[in-house]
Amino acid sequence: MKAVLFSSTAGGLENNLQLSLTASSPSSSLKHDQVTIEVISASLNPRDFKIAELPVVGRLAQPMPASPAIDYCGRVVSAGNDLTSVLKPGQLVFGRLDGAPKFGTLGQFITANRSGAVPLPHGVDPDHGAAVGTAGLTAYQCVVPNSKRGDRIFIHGGSGGTGTFGIQFGKANGCHVTTTCSTGNVQMCKNLGADEVIDYKTSNVIDTLKTKGPGYFSLVVDNVGTPNDLYYASNDFVAENGKYVQVGASVALGAVGSLLSRFFWPAALGGGKRQFEFLGVKSKAEDLSQIAEWMSQGKVKAVIDSTFELEDAAKAYERLRTNRARGKIIVHVTEKS
């Protein structure tokens, strides 16, 4: 099969990617709840290189040579015994893979679990289906279980992959949504449904949030991880029974220490007073199916920053590294038809 492979991450994942037309394929032997898929489009996430580039741990987590990326849209090739009545050969599906697989979605064929594979709604472009995966599930699991109609929620970082979905899920769930982004992305966030957008280039985010007053928000979703004192400041604008969910974080030692302190630093000693959760996304077919339904209804759409062909995967990761992508970056693996 054709695939983009890496056997080292020295100097950065993108500098080690090689296109192979004779790469080995995943095993054709399937468990009862697995499905073999031919990938049409894949989308990229920072976790693709963050995990692979971890010293020692990266090699243990992902056997090399490997194909990066875990989000996809593609065609069913074959399905395990439990799925033959649900997923048919040739059917378009989308979702994500778990962990850091050897056979990632920048390869022609993958093996997915049922929890990470659902039918693509009729009329939805495969690129848009591929964009959902990790970003869509992360946004969904941050926002939907933690909010209800009429709530006011704050999404820090509204213009990236997770943020663009988060704004739309908040609105689909009946919430008032405030978000942050840079000047050039303000109108995009408003077009996605944000009720209020704070331009972090021209305003101090924490000071602006404090003007809302105590208890204004019931939920904060932090896709950025900075400024480090945002969580502690949330005492001044999040309800006592509210929640602070963090997604974005640096792997630097100082950032990890700051994250741990939010769990273990008592409020009585100056720590945060609001419930804190660091979200670890889980593949759930029911969540993906709800997103699919909203997409088919026109309530949710994927925001595509840019598209690349498989041979240009390195350029796609270079774009991702800039941290300036508006929405998701897509790589075409095989033809759509």
C-alpha cells in the first residue's frame, strides 16, 4: 500500500517523513468489533508529533517505521463479525484511531475500532468528515456533557480545530458562547455562532472576563493552556458549581508542574476554587453519531484551514507547527471516487 512513513523523529517528525508505495499493510485478521478502512482523507493534530517526538516514550508508544495521524474519513473494506450488518463494504465512514498506532491514517489502509468509526452523512464531503476525529470529539466531550440550554460558556481559543467545533457545539446545545482569538479570526468565530469574541491581541483576556462578574460562566474550556493564571482567576467569573476543563497544555516541565498544582494545591492555600478537569478524549461512536447528525442538519460544519496531497505531508505538518491554522489541516490519501 502507499503510506507516509517515519523511522526517526530527529530534527522533527516532518523532516523524517518518506512516501512509500510498497509499505506493509495492517493485518487482514479482524476482531469482532473492528473494521478495515481505505483512507480517503486524514486530518492532523499536534499529538501526532508530540507523542512521536517524546524521548524513549515515543518509540515505546509507536513502533517504527510508522505512519502518523489518527483522524480519517474513508471506505469500509471489511468488517468484523459484530459489524457486518452495520458497516458495509464501500460505505463511507469517519472517526479516529486510538493511541499511537503503527498504521496511522497517512497510510492507505487502517484498522479502526467500532468506537471510532461511524457512517458519514450523505452530502458531507470526506474532507469535512476527516476533520472531525480528535478535535470534534474533544470539543464535544468538553462542552456537551458539561452544559445545558441557557448556560453561558467561555471557550478559550476559538479559531483552532477544537475551538471551531466547540463554538458550534455550544450553540447547538443552546448555550451563550464567549470565545477568544486573534484579530484576524474574530469574524470567523462570529460566523460560527460565537455571541461574544475577545480579541487577545487588543484586550487582556483575564481583565475582560473579570468584568463579567462572579458566577457569569458555568463552564470554561481552555484549548490554549496560557496564561497560566487563567484557572486561578476563574474564581472571579465562574459559578461556584461551575467547571474548568483544560485541553491545551505544553509538555514543558514548568507547564506540567502548573497543571499538577491545579489538582493538588488546596483552595485554602491559594489554589483554584472551581472544579478542574484535564480532558483525555475517548473514542465514542455515540458522540461521533451526534456530531454526524448535526452536520447533516447543517448545525455544524468543519472549518478547513488547508489541504495537501499525501506526498506533501511534511508541508502539512510544517503548517500545523505554525500554530496559525484556522480550523483543520487535511491530507488527501486516496481519491474520493
